[in-house]
Amino acid sequence: MAQEKPGFFKRLWGELIGEEPKPTPAEPIPAPPEALPEALDPAPEPVAPTPVPAAPELPEAEPDELLPGPPETTPAYVEELEERAEAATAAHLAEGVPDAAPVIPAPATAEPVRLGWFQRLSTGLKRSSDQLTTSITGVFTKRRLDAATLDELEDVLIAADLGIDTATAITDTLRRDRFNREVTGDDVRAVLAGEVEKVLAPVALPLHIDTSHKPFVVLMIGVNGSGKTTTIGKLAQKWTSEGRSVLLAAGDTFRAAAIEQLQIWGERTGSPVVSRPAGSDASGLAFDAVTQARAEGRDVLIIDTAGRLQNRDELMNELEKIIRVIKKVDPTAPHATLLTLDATTGQNALKQAEIFGTRAGVTGIVMTKLDGTARGGILVAIARRFGLPVHFIGVGEGVDDLEPFAAADFARAIAGRE
Ligand SMILES: Nc1nc2c(ncn2[C@@H]2O[C@H](COP(=O)(O)OP(=O)(O)OP(=O)(O)O)[C@@H](O)[C@H]2O)c(=O)[nH]1
Ligand SMILES: [Mg+2]
């Protein structure tokens, strides 16, 4: 496997350790959809696009200004993100700015050699693990384990987004077993890997498709640019290649480019796409999609949604409405509500998991972009805090860059133990 493609472990590891982040090809933050009127009770009807209000005079945002900023976790960053989203909305409404063309990565088949899973994981996590292991080595070069060293280590682990509980568990284990003895960076990494695996093992659960539901309805949710649509493409590829019949629903009805983006994934994976013109009601689209998937006897329906910041109440209301309307066709649906979390977001991902979890009943997590971040440790903090199943991780933009989540691999990758 070591001779295969420098794979997931390598990429994940590379990101976890300390190299300069390579810029993730990012899309402009899309304008958030307007809250749509509750128009679907009892039966959903197509809803006319929301009238465009007179927009305030805002400077037209340059595409670059709309790119997600550096992954910071401060309230200022979140505020900035909101401001950008609002500016994008205003510019869109005021100028009728055409949607940016969706960034669709080239099919992964262009890649001549496919790397093994563990290699890809470790490469992806390299930045996170480099950062951690370099710091650990700095702390533990020829030192006896004393209270000051343990404090320093705790700081390193917290800075790596692992969360205070996990950081404390690691330092407690070392204090108990190794206090006043000489300890190497390797010893510490072994304890780190063990502790991380302990936290992640209970949440590393495959996404089971219950075939008694036809269709098994998957709703994809998350903040802007977190990887929802790309993950849908990857899942469609995976499930169609397993022989399942998949229908996709372009539930991000706000942007024409979002619909087009899903249609391209549909073509690429041989999955038909249910869509409506941009500006249509997302709930109505979801209703139609479930009805159509049921009539066609589809195995799986995957519904895309517009990106929304978790603190935008009206957008979270819209999400609740989509779920209510889906239940009108099948009261047991959605059968999986997957939250995509962008690993580069850092601590804000905790808030996203909390609020999307409460408002939309998240059943599982897909963590994306673990190939481009030094903040992979956040997955450990999320697992410990919420205990939500982690089904998959995204380690690239290609159609095959989605892997079932494996706790031991992730733990080895983040601790730099190849
Ligand atoms: N490196 C990397 N990039 C990814 C991954 N998943 C998604 N992306 C990229 O992230 C960007 C946003 O992905 P989308 O799938 O459009 O995200 P989204 O959540 O649908 O975005 P909105 O619909 O705008 O809310 C695209 O450039 C993707 O190619 C991943 O696992 N790794
Ligand atoms: Mg999308």
C-alpha cells in the first residue's frame, strides 16, 4: 500500500502537520436563499420567486472578496463570513449578477495512479499531524515529564482543536503512567493516537441504507461551501456503482449555478436530477422529488440544499419547512440527514453541529476537506461533544475522494504514526 498513490492518510496527515496550507479551490460564498413563504400546506405548489426588494447600495463584491477567508474560529471570522454572505446577496439582488460558474473538478479518472486509502488519508492529514508532532517533539526533546511539560503539551493539543476534554485525557494518562520519567515524542504520539481512537471508535459508523425504504431519502445540509453538492456527487457515484438506482434533487433552488452543478454530477454518475427553475420553492421541489422517486421505485434519493449559516434563523426555518414537507410524502423520511462540516472551519464547526443538530435532526456527519487543513483535530472535539455518527470523510475534490470513516486510521494519521 505504501507504494500506491500517496493517499488519504498522507494527505490528511500532511494537512495536520505544518506545511503551508495549499489554497483550497473555493467558490464564492453563494448568496443565501431568501426565506420563502410557507406556501405548501397542505399540498406543495410551485412558488414564485421571492420578489426582489430594493437593495441597499453596496459596492459590487469582487469574486476574491467572496472567497472564504482563512480558517479562523473567532467570532470576528464568523461575523466576516456573515457580512460577506449578506454583501453577496445584496450585490446579487441589486445587480442581477449572474451566478458564477460552478467549480466542477475534473473527473478523478484522469488520475493515472490511484493511491491507497491509508496513504491518501495520511497525506491529507499531514498538515494537522505535522503541526501536532512538531510541537510535541519541541516539548519533549530530552525532557523528563514534569508538570510544566504536561501544561505545555496540553496547550499544544488544545491549539490543535482536539478539545479540552481530549487534551486533558491525554495529559492525565501521561501523568499517571510516565510522571518524572523521560518521555519521547514517540511515546506521546502513541498515547495521542490511542486516546483519539478511543473517542472516535464509537462514532465511526457506516451509513446503512435501509432497503425497506424506497426511496431511502438522504437530505444534505450545511453552511455555505461546506461540500454538500460535491459530497452528493461522490455518494451518487458510490451508490450507483453498488447497483443502486439513485435520484438527485437540486434543492438549492436559489442559484442557477447550483442547479447546474448538481446536473453535472448527475451526468457524471448516471443519476437523473429533479430540478426546478432558480427561485422556486425548495420545499416544493423536495416534495416533488420524493413523490417521483417513490413512483419510479428508486433505491435512494439525495436532496441537495442551499448553504445556510446556522445563525440565520429564517434560513433554518426554511430547512425545517423542507423537512416537514418531505414528511408529508413519507412520514419516516428523511432517513438520513447528513451535515457536511468543512474541516478547515475549526471551532465554528462545533456550533454548526449543535444548531443544525437541534433544528434539523442531523443523523450523521460527513467531514470534508481533510486534505487541506491543519485543523483535522476538530473532528475529535465534535465526536466527544455530540457523539453523532461520522459516516464519511472527504479528502479531495474528485469523485472518489470520499472514504468511510475509520477511527484507527484517522487516529494514526493525526498522531503521525505511519
Ligand atoms: N479539497 C477538497 N475540496 C472539497 C472537498 N469537498 C468539497 N470541496 C470543494 O469545496 C468547494 C465547495 O464545494 P460544494 O460541494 O460546492 O459545497 P456546497 O456545500 O454545496 O456549497 P454551497 O452550495 O455553495 O453551499 C468546491 O470547490 C469543492 O470542489 C474535499 O473533501 N476536499
Ligand atoms: Mg451546493
